[in-house]
Amino acid sequence: MKLFVWGNYTTILTDELKRNGFELIDSPENADIILTHGGDGTFFSAEQKWPQKLKFPMRDDFTAPLSPRHGHASQFNMLKK
């Protein structure tokens, strides 16, 4: 699956995503999914820029700490389905 990562603190996710088998690309036009990392504003800005693309929103852990139940690993598993 080809992902384009958009938003805040994206470098934190890149190693985790690669370890989980995702292909990261530099072009949102060629992505299967745009992963937005941040809050509501990040998601909505991605929707304005690329309205035709599927988005997967993820909260960044700095501005909105994730609960253990909804950490990165469980969210990556949702993406794989």
C-alpha cells in the first residue's frame, strides 16, 4: 500500500510505517491513502488539497496524547485491513 504522509511531526512515523510494511511516497497524486498526522485542521487541509483521495486521520501524540488502546500499532493494523 502506498502512503503519502501529511501533517505535523511526520518524521516520527516514517520508520514505524516502513517497519509495518507500508510504502511511503513523495507524491499525494500517486498514493493509495493520504495519512494525515495531526488534528482536525490537518485532516481538513488535506481534504481541501486532495478531495478525491482517501484519507486516514491519525492524531499526533504531541498535541493530543493517544490512549494505549488507540496507539500507532493498532491504527497501522486498521490500515492493513
